[in-house]
Amino acid sequence: MTGKRWLAFKLVSILLVVVSLASAFAVAETDEVKFWMLLGVTALAALAFLVLLYASQKNLHKFVTEMESQFNLTERDSLYKFPAPAIIIDSEGIIIWYNLAFAEQVYDGDAFGVDITKIIDIDLEKVMTNKNVTVDFRSSHFKISAVTTEKREMESELISSLTLLYLEDISDYINLENELNRIRPSIMLIAIDNFEETLSGEKDSERSHILIQIEKILETYLDEHNGIMRKTANDKFFAIIEDRYIEDMLADKFKVINDVRNIAVSGKTPVTLSIGVGMSSLDLEESETFAKQALEMAQGRGGDQVAVKRESGFEFFGGVSSGVEKHTKVKTRIVATALIDLINASSSVIIMGHRNGDMDSIGSGAGLCGAIRILDPDKYVRMAVNAEATMAEPIIQRLNYNLNDEEPVFISPEEALAQITDDTLLIIVDTHNKDILESSELYAAAKQIAVIDHHRQVVNYIDNAVIFHHEPYASSASEMTAEIIQYFPAIDKLQSYYADVMLAGIMLDTRDFVMRTGVRTFEAAAFLRKLGADMVAVKKMFANSIPCIKKRSKLIADTEIYNRCAIASDDSLESSIRTAAAQAADEMLEIEGVDASFVIYRTQQNSVSISARSFGAMNVQIIMEKLGGGGHQTMAAAQLTDISVSEAKAKLISAIDEHIANIS
């Protein structure tokens, strides 16, 4: 009994004694004997009450003390013998106490005075502020909870603080979750690349035989990994497989695409597959969405590869074959019609390529600019180019000096940004990568966007375009532009100078019609010749200055050979280095025993670029992607910032080694 109740009890007891004394004195005048008797009894009773009160209070204190001691002993013993690990640390993270479970399950040595972070890799600050921190230790998983007590003087100055860390073993839950993730079913979409083009001209019996071989290989591969497959069309398949078996496929790098590629098709381009896998998703619906995105990405990168889509991003396997050219131009005609409708509905048109525009980027954009002016002479049409950072000065100069247009073709990105409105159509050529646009501000300001590009698809692609015309098998953006403008009305009135620059773009990306050149490439070139393109004038646009030729020769002379790769580097900041590097990379492929060439050069004080080339034996696009770049199987590039040329070379060599290890 404490507090107000104990005080009331004392007051009532005193009141009873006072009443007894008053009663005794009340009879004193009438009967003295009774007075003394009552007084004696009252005194004895009061004395006995006080003695008993004192004794009971003392016994109560003793009982409470004994109980408190027993409770403290029970608490200490229970915490020490508690089946879950627990420790007490000071403000510096030093262990000052731990229980038996900690010694048995976590640390079997003497932990007193040891920093907890030396035993368990944990972030103490995070543990103190977050109640759901988990750590992995010796194949076990623990959730850590913290309770801190502080001792302060005068409720202000902190004297000391101790923290109790309680480790809850959640290994069973984690293992159950991991097992659930391993057996989660995922979707796999499989498509035969360019089915009609690859098997065109084959007899029906031969086509059936090839399809049976493909289906047999796929069925065998999926049976080995406990999957099920259904054919949804002649060239498309749908499969369901558990994530744990997809991990096995990742380990063997989806060897099924190599098995299918070995099928003989009368000496033609081999049969290849594009596979999209959606895994680690919440449900089958999300997995199917992931698989569709992955298949689109695999096909957009040229096919003959597997794209795996998780919540964290994409992963790619394969991609060693060149894309198969499509013979039909139906898609191009549809795109041309849609583009004409967009142009007619817009108030103005701005065309833009990639940063450090080359002849293909500037040539395709300028040619499209001229075609649109024929379509609608009164419309405001310009191409945004940073004239101070381009490798296509001959194109810009040729158009500026020879065109009889009243309005200029090229303006700066800043001028274009000032002209853009909600009704402006922005056409992006020769890239679909958001990271390398000539002007990211121009892209952000545009409401209507069309994309024309031939590079293999990257993850960070432009995903808000009204028209996304992407053909990775095409030789160049200039080829694609030439095909599109064939469907423009009165295109035969286009000035020949526009045809010159588009032909220059094709010649640049095909290395004078040698690399990635198909039937449609020559058809586009023939169309441009029909418009008046002058081959001699085009060839003159590739003329180089003496400093550029000397720099190119020095790069080739200093070439090193590593794993069948020719590597050259230059740390100068000469104005001709970009052109010299690209040309040197082309010529280095002529070195005996070389499958790919790389030229590393400095473009700015804190920026290093890499030009990569190959004849197809090595996919330089995949190597450049490892360094943040991209491109084509035979022509790619990357740009690195805040790095030296020697450091960039080391990164390149590491990427080459990784690529060779992946394909071996």
C-alpha cells in the first residue's frame, strides 16, 4: 500500500486513538476508576497497534525486497538462458554482456570488450533507427531489434547509454521465401528470326523438316529443365518454366540458341532465335509482360539472342549473328504514310540526331529536312546541330554553300528550343538512346516525337515516340530515310545536294558498301543516284587534312594486339582526333589475325571515347555496352567520363576478357 491510500490509513488510525482518548476523558468526572481503566486499555491498544504497524511495514518491505531480488534474478537468468542470441553494447558498439545463445549460435570466443561490427557485419546506426534490419551470418539469417536505455544527470547531460540487441533467427522464413522464389513459374516467349526471309525459296518438305528440327531442339532443352512449351504460330512458341531452372539456363548461357543456329538451311543465313524471358515477377501476368518486353528488346538488338527481364533490368545472352535483312517494304510504306500525316498536322518540324553527329546522322536528318520542304514549302523545318562538335563538317558546308533554299537547314539546339511549340514535331534520326541525344532539353520539350534508327536497341530507349521506326538490319539511318522519302509526293524535285549527303551517310556506315550491305542498301543508293547524287562529290566529302592523316598513321603504328583485338590509344586533344580515330579503327581491321579494333582517345579534359570496329567475328556492340556505350555488331562506341586514357584501356581489356569468357 503506497501513496494516498497509505496516508489515509495512517490518519484513520490516529483518529481512532484520539477518539478512544476522548472517550476515556469523558468519563473521568463521573467515574475515576473507569477513566483509568479506559486510559490504560486505550494506551495498550495504541501501543500494540503501533508495534504491529511497524512490524507489518517492516515485513512488507522485506517481502518486497525479497520479491524484487527474486524478480531481478529471474530476469537475469531468463535473459541469459533465453534461446535467442542477445547482447548489450555501449555507445561505442563494444560488447559488455552477452547471453548463452549468443555464445552458442553466433560467437564461440570471448566476446567481452569486442566491437560487435568485428563479429557481425552490421550498420549500427541503421539498426538503431530501423526495426527491420536483417543480417546473414554463418548461413543463418537474423533480424535485429535494438532497445536503448540512457542515464542522464539532471535530465539533461547524458552520462551513459546501453543498448540491448536481440537477434531473432528467421532462417526458416528466409529459406522458405527463397524456395518459393526458386519454384515460381515464369514465362518464356520464343520467336524464329525472320522466318519467311530465312526459309524463302525452300521446298515445303524442307521447311517442315527445318521446323521439326527447331521444335525438337526446343522441346529437348525445355524437358531437360522441367518446362512446358506450346506452339502458338509457325515461328512462335510459348513456354512456362520455374525460376530455378531458368537459373540453370543462365549458367549454360542458353546454349539452345547455338544449337538452333547450327541447323543447315541450304547454305543460307542460319536459323536464329530471339527469346524473351520474364522472371522474378509477382505473378504470371507480370511475367508475361516482362517476357514481351524482353522479346521486343532481343529482336530490336538484331535477334539471335536471349533477353532476360527482371524488375532490376535486362540481361542479354548471345547476339553473335548479323540481323537478317527483310525483303518486304510494307512497314516502310506504312511508316512513310504515318509520318506524312504527322508532318501535315504539325506547325513546324525539328530534326535532331545524336551528339557529335557523323555523316549518317547529319546526312539522314538533312535529307529528310529537304524532303519535308518539298512536301510543304511553307512549313518551318530545321535540323538542330551543334556545329562545334560534329564530324560532318563537309556535309554542313556543302549544303550551306550550294543550296538555293531561302531558309537555312541547320540551326543550333538553343535556337531550335526557342522555336518549339506544342504543335512541333521532333524527328530523331540515327539514335534511339536518350543518353546521347544532341539536345536532351529539346527532347524533353517536344510533345510529338518520331524516331528513325538502325542501331541495335538499348535499354534506355525513347519510349514515348508516336512513330518508332527501328530496323537493326538496315545499314544506316540514311538508307532508312531514303526508303521513306520515296513515298513522299513530288520527291523527284529534291535537290541533288540532299541526295549527296544521304549517300555519304550510307557510304560511311557501310564502309563504301562493304559492311552490313543488303539488297535494300543498293536499292536506296540507286534511288539517290536517280535523284542526282554525285559519287565524286560524295567521295570528296571524305577527304582528310594532313594532320588527320598523320594522326591516323600514328594510331595505327602504335597499335597493340590483345586476344585478337587491335588496340590503339591517344591522350592528346587534337581537333582531328575523332575522324582519325574512326578511320584508324577501320584500317586496323586489315591487320592479320585481328577480329576487332578499338581506338581510345581523349575528347575533352575529363572525357574519353572509344571507337570499336569488327568484321562480325566479334560483337563489339556487346563489349561497348559493358562500358556504357552501344552501336552495332560491327561498329560501336562508348564515352567514359572522369577517367584517364590508361584507365579506360584497362576497362576495355576487362570487358574484352569478359566477353570472350561468356562466348567460350
